[in-house]
Amino acid sequence: SFPFVFSYGQAELVALAGRNLAGLRALSAILGALTVPALYLLGRALYGQRTALIAALVLLTFPPHLHYSRLALNNIADPFFGTLALGLLAWGWQSGRRTGYALGGMALGLTQYFYEGGRILYPLLAATWLAAGVVCWRPRPSARGILLALMAFVIIAAPVYLTLAGGDHPLFD
């Protein structure tokens, strides 16, 4: 039950950059680098510009993040798309724009295309976080925005589960 999206992207970058470690690690490095602005987006939406900048700088120099960003494993895609999803959902909640909810739902749907841990963790985390927001936050997240995020998530994530079910693969190992 393993989608090969990361592997296909890795193969394309190996074809472009050459059959060496740089080509093999390119996609992992790109996704690791993109996680830094995704964390900045999340931090800015929740805590402000100064805290977001500090968080992004800490992640930029955090040794485990640097290590996983160059290992050429698909595990690095989950933090990027998961953090981006939470950041966009937080931006939608803060700004009141449905675009944030829709893009957040799409990014959350993309977490389903990589490592299994992200497929389980991020949807549960986002659902719990938004449910807590409905109960505890003022102003509350928009019900219409949450529904839009859910629809975007289902539309983006459905092909993975339909393919796994069609091939008689387990949805989760």
C-alpha cells in the first residue's frame, strides 16, 4: 500500500541531474527546503511574524531536518505537505478566506501520496485541530470553510484509496 509518487519524481530528477547522489537526493532536498517557508506560513498565521521567523530559522538549522532532507527518503514529503496544510488552514481561518481552506484541504490531500505515517497523522491532526477550534477559538473557523477543506481533501486523496482498493492492497499496512 505504497504510492510511488515520490519515487517517480525522484526518477525524473535523476534523469535531469544525472545518475549520482545529487540527482537521487534532489527531490528530498527540494521538499526539505520548502518545509521552511511552510512552517513560516503556519507560524505567521498562528503567532505573528517574529515567532514565525524564529521557527523557520530554527528548522533551517535543525540537524534532524537537515539529515532527513538529504536522505532521499519519501518521509520528507509528509512534513512539507502536512505543515503546508495546517498553515493554509490557519491562514484561511485568520483571514476568513475560503481560498485558504480549499488550498489547505488540497495540501492535506497530498499527504496521502507519500509515507504511510503522514496518511494517518495529518488528517487526524487537522480534524482534531479544527474541532478544537470550533469549540475553543474566537472567532470560530468557518463551517463552510471546513466543509470546503474536507471536499478538497476527498477529491485529492480519493485516487490513492481507489487505486489501492482496486488492486486489492490494504489501505494501511
